[in-house]
Amino acid sequence: MIIAHRLNKTFRLPIVMEGRFSAVRTLLSREYRDVEAVNDISFEISKGEFVGYIGPNGAGKSTTIKMLCGILHPTSGEVTINGCSPQKQRQQVVRQLGVVFGQRTQLWWDLPLKDSFDILASLYKLEQQFFKNQLGVLTEILQLQELMGIPVRKLSLGQRMRADLAASLLHDPDILFLDEPTIGLDVAAKKQIRDYLKQMNSQWNKTILLTTHDMDDIEQLCSRVIVINHGAAIYDGDLETLRGRIGLPTVMKIKFREAVSPGYEDFLSASTFQVIGCQDRVITVACNRKETTAMEVLNRMSKLGTIEDIHLEEPNFEDIIHRIY
Amino acid sequence: MSWIHIYFRLAGASLRSQMQYKFNFILSTLLVFLMFGLELMTVSIIIYKFNGIKGWSVYEAGYLFAIMMFVRAFYRIIAGEINGFEKYLVQGMLDQLLLRPMPVLLVLVTRNFRPMAGELVLGTTTMSICLSYLIENKQATLWAIPCSLAVIVSGTIITLAIGLATATVGFWTHRIDELQRITDNAASIASQYPLSIYPKWMRITLLTVLPMGFTSYMPSLYVIRGELGLWILPATMLLAVALLLGALSFWKLGLRHYQSTGT
Amino acid sequence: MFSLTLARKSYARNLQYRSAHLMRTFASVIIGYIYIAVWMGVSEGQALGDYGMHGIISYIAFNQACLWVIMATNGLGIEEWVRTGQISHELMKPMHFFWYMQNREWGQTWYQLLYSTIPILLIYIVVLKIRMPEHPITWLWTLIAMLLAAYIAICIAYLIGIAAFWTTESRWLNGVHMGLNMLLSGFFIPVEWLPGWLKTISALSPYPSLQYVPSRIYLELDSFNALKLSLFWCLLLTICCFAITRTVRRKVEVQGG
């Protein structure tokens, strides 16, 4: 269904000269710096899959997605979507795609939301009856009834994301590409969007590729995960195996009622976790919950004094990448 | 046919967006009218005071000016955003346009659609005054009217082609505002006057590298001065179409090099 | 020294875009050249008052170079602040809003003087052999005339920017200002050659101080006495700017900005 074969993308940036007459020299120079944004990435995604595409900032996630939907031309390699190349048959391919860039909207900013859908319908040359049905269904699922008359610029971020999702689904594409669809949303809105996406995948059988920074998105939605770093894919498989590989790195901050006695470091040195900081009454430890449980850590810590408060921190994304290596 | 339908649909949406700020829309239309009016006034005062320019009478020079007003207005109506294309490249705004199942150019040209009413009114007024004077004095006949329409059409196509080609350079250089100042602004200011006032190197440039000389000057030689011959009109049209086709294939090549906001 | 820091900051910001600047300067030289060609075209076999052919070429060339000094940023950027609402923040800066805006803009003006006006003038002097002042002291008067012109231009831009409080957009107003400058300042046609009623309007407006005065002084057609007119307009516009700032402050306070 979606095939990426040995994709490479190199950006060519002119080198800016320094020093005297630098402007003239930059203008005339033919020197370039090559930046490899995507390096030999291959994968296949079959119908109905829900794939998470993750990696740190600047790893090449957006570049890959932009190549998949025909915005960028790969330096080498090939993309095939339902047997067509999005670069060579762009207009034909984009009809089968729904794309949402979380940071941008595809809606008409100053017009009421309803107008955006009308315009999109004529852009995609949808049959009147089909459009009516489709919009009816989407309006109901995504709860857009009350938003239809409001200019897009006045929608909240969560409302706008729902509207954008509807816009990308209006022409009933088989495939959805979502670039950071939950970015900047509050917890409730995030949960809402996730529920919709789950429904799109399981009930409507849409194939979905999603990039995100939010590990919860991945945990709750994706059956398969591709991890990318420095332009190269470093993991491609199901979520369980990934979890097994990286474990669940956790940072715990434990606050004691009284100041900790000085000998604590020796006492903790032979543990299954490491002390990474100590400040007055608070000891910070790092552990992997694959090797030890939180209870075990607490048990041992409680020997140092009465625990007043515990704080668990989410694993940091860059750390996870390091662990995969 | 359906593309034309979509064009009007999108242009209408853009117009309606602007109408959301009615006061602004009306005020800006009036001020633009005033702005171009002042420019026209300045130039006509000079040419009027000195009884023409390099053997071109006031009315002949006014005719050239009017042709360029139409050309510029239609160019901006059809493709206003090509003139401001840099932001699409630098801010990656072209991404969304590439996701539509239709030619990118078609989506681009409907953005920020502006009717340019001010320039059209001024152009029509100037054109009527000049042509009616020239016809009254037997220097031209009614035949000049359809000819002028043809000149405006071919001129618009030439300007469009040059504008498009300049914008396309941006796919490699990213920055094009400054280049457009030369190919768009300077060249169209230059074509408001008879080419004969310029030194040789500039005349040659305007007839070859940057063929803006064909938008108004060359065909006008025939239409209002009876020089050259009728052949110049189809020749200009042919050139215009060839330039546009060239610009379009250059544009297609450029799209392959679009870098989005990728770093 | 807050004002100096402000000016230096906006000066340094401009230095970053050098290749763009080169192209812009080149375009400006060409456009000026077109205007010169128009004058050479109309003046064939005609007497051109106290200018003469060579004089009018120098006049137009100088104006084109000088234009960069008096092309203040559209509304000094106030329009943007009004739209984003940042304006109430900026109004609270610890110096008078008008001075604050003046100083921000002066960095830009000095930059344009050094990197646009002077290079363009030099190009015209070398390539077109345009006239240069015979008395060295004229350079000083020319510079003063240009600085006064820049001051007046900034005042006008400030008033245009303030208009955004009522119109929300000042882009077109700025366009009209440039159009008026072309017609009334003597930029394209020396003021004395305007038809009677326009000459009157021009004489009653600050526009001649923007281009006509500096240019005539540079060509040594007028003495430094012409600077009195510029000084008068500086004073009058300063008063206007202070007055309007008070009005706007009250407006913002009422709206609870």
C-alpha cells in the first residue's frame, strides 16, 4: 500500500562567507554544504496499519512525510502509494491522501468553517450527495455542529484540529498522514483527538502514519513503531518489542520529612537503581522498571527516613533514542 | 472547464475573506486608486509640459502608459501571489498547495485575489482619452481598439511569463524579492515609456534577456504610429505564448527542487 | 545612552542581509536611470531653466540616491503592534513613545545613508559624471538638509503609523505618501515646473523639504537659507506628533489596553 524504497533526501545549502566582501563572495560562490535529512530509509505499510513515526527534532520525520505525499522530491529512492508515485502522479496520489500538519491549517482562515468544506468539495470534485453524507458523518463524529458558522481564526486550537481532521477526511482518502496532530493541545483535547483517530483506524479501516513527540500517543494508538534518528531508521517493529528493548526508564524524586543522613550514598550504591542527584531533603534516582519496580525502590529508600512525597517523571525522548543503540 | 470553475470558486473565497474587513477593503481600494493616480499625474505633467517625449506626442506616450496600467493590473489580478512568492518558499507555505489534486499554479494564483479596480479605472480613462484623440486626428482608426486589446493580452502573458520565471529562480536561491524588483518593478517602469529614450544596451536588454519591450512599445509602434506592420501583433503573441510555455516548464523543473522548510 | 543603543541595534540588524542589499541597490540605480532617461527624452532641444540638461540629470540622480534616507519604514512598524496588541506594552517603555520610535528608526536611516545613498550617489558620479558641489562646505549643508529631511520623513511615518489605531492598516496610506512624495517633493519634477495650483499645494506641504531642498542645496542652486523651511517643518511636525501621541494614549487608556 505505502512503499518507501531506499529514500534519501539531501538538502543543499549555500555556504555563507565571512569577512570582507562576504556579500559579493556569497553571491558569486558555488560552494554548498550538503545536509542529509533522510538517509536510506525503507519500509512498507499495509492497509489498516496504524504506524507511529518517532524521533527527536530534526531527525527527518517531516521530510519523510513530505516525500510520501509528493511535496518533496527524494534525492534518490522511490515512493509508491497504491502503485503510483506521488512525485510523478501527484494529483492522482493526493486524492487518496488525507494530510494534517499540526502546526498549519488547511482551512480558510477568515471564512466560516462551513465555507472551507464547500470549497474543498469543489476542489476534490465531490458528488453533491456523497459530500452531504460524508460531511454529515464527520460533523457528527467530530462534533462540529456548533462550529460551522464560526470563522476559522476564532476557533480554539483543539476545535481547529478537529476541523482540520474533518477537512482531510472529506474526500474519503484511504491513507492519513498526521504530522504532530496533538501538538499544543491540552490533555482533554488530546484524548479526544486520540479517540477519533482510533475510530478512524479500527472502524473505517484507514491506514494511518503519525509523527509525534508524545509517547502517550504512541502507547495508546500505534500497533507499529518506526524510530528515526539522524535521518536513518533505527527501529521498525511492534510496540511490545520496542518496550522490551528500551524498558521503561523512569526518574523518581523522593522527598523525605527530614534531611537525609550523610551515609546514604554507600547504603544505596549496591542497588538496582542509580542516584543522580541529592538536594537537601530530596533524592533523585533513575531506574528502569524492566529491572526493578517502583515499590522496590521505595522499600529501599524508606530505610533512609520517612518519605513525605514521591514524584515520577516521564522518560525523555532523547534518552530513549540512546537506549535503542 | 472545471478548472475555470475552480479558479472562480477559490478567487471568490479569497475575495470574501477580504470582505470580512469591509472598511479596510474599501479604504485600501480608494487609496490604491489615489496612489496610481498620483503617479500618472506626475508623469503626465512632465510629458505635457515638454510636449511629448523623443518624438512621441503626449497622447502616444499616454497610450503606452495606459497599456502598461492594464498589463500590470491584469498581471496582478491573475497572479498577484507570484509577485510575493518568497514567503511561500521561505515559510514553507507551498506545502499545503502541493497537497491539492490540481496544478499548484492554479491554487497559487487564486490566493489573495485582488480586483485592482483602481488601476483598471485609471487605465480605461487614460486609454479612452488618448485613443479618441489619436482617432480624431486621423492618426489611428477604430481598428486600433481591437489591436489594443490584443496588445494588452499578449503584454499580460509576457509579464506573467517573466514573473513566473523569476519566482521559479527562488526554488534555488530562496530569496527573490530583490530579483523581482529588477525583473518586475524596474522592467515594467521602463516599459511605460518609449524604448527609444534608453541607451542601446538597455534597449537590447529589454528586447532580449528581459523582453518587456514587447509588452507595450513594439506592438504600439504599429497600432498608433503605423510603423512596422500588422505582422508585429501575431509575432508578439507568438513570442508571449512561447515565453509562457518556457516559464511553465521552468516552473515544473523548479517544483522538483522545492525544499519546503527543511533544514 | 538608551537611544544610541536602540539605533545601533537596528543598524546592526540591517547588516545581516548583504547580498539582498546589493541587488536592491542595483535595482534602485536602474530605476533612477530610467527616470533620467525620461528627462533626456523630453528635454531634447529644450532649455531647462537654471538646470540645463546636465543639471537635471544630476538633480534626478541625487533625488534617487537621497530617496533611501527619507523612505522610513511603513508607519514605523506601529501598524503591526496595533494589530497584535503589543502596542500597549510599547507605550509603557520608559521614554516618550515618539522619541522611542524616532530612535529605533534612526538606526535604519543611518544604515541607508551609508550603504544605499552614498554608494548610489558614487555610482552616478562615476558612471554618469553628475555634478558635484564646488565648495566643500556645500557637502555639510547637503548632509544637514538630508538629516532634516529624514527627521521629517520619520515624523510623517509616525503619523501614518498612528493612523493605524483607527484604520488598523497603514500600508496603503504609506503608498499614498510615496505617491505624494513623487508628485509634490520635486522628486521627479522640480517644484517650480508644477502647474500653478499644484505648486501652491506643494509649497504648503512639507514635501519640498524632503527632496527639493536637499537637492537644490547639493546643486548649489540654493543657499543654506533654504534650510529654514526644513527647520520650520521639523518643528511643526514634532508638535503634531506629540499632540497625537497624547490623543492615542488617552484612547488606549480608555480601551483598557
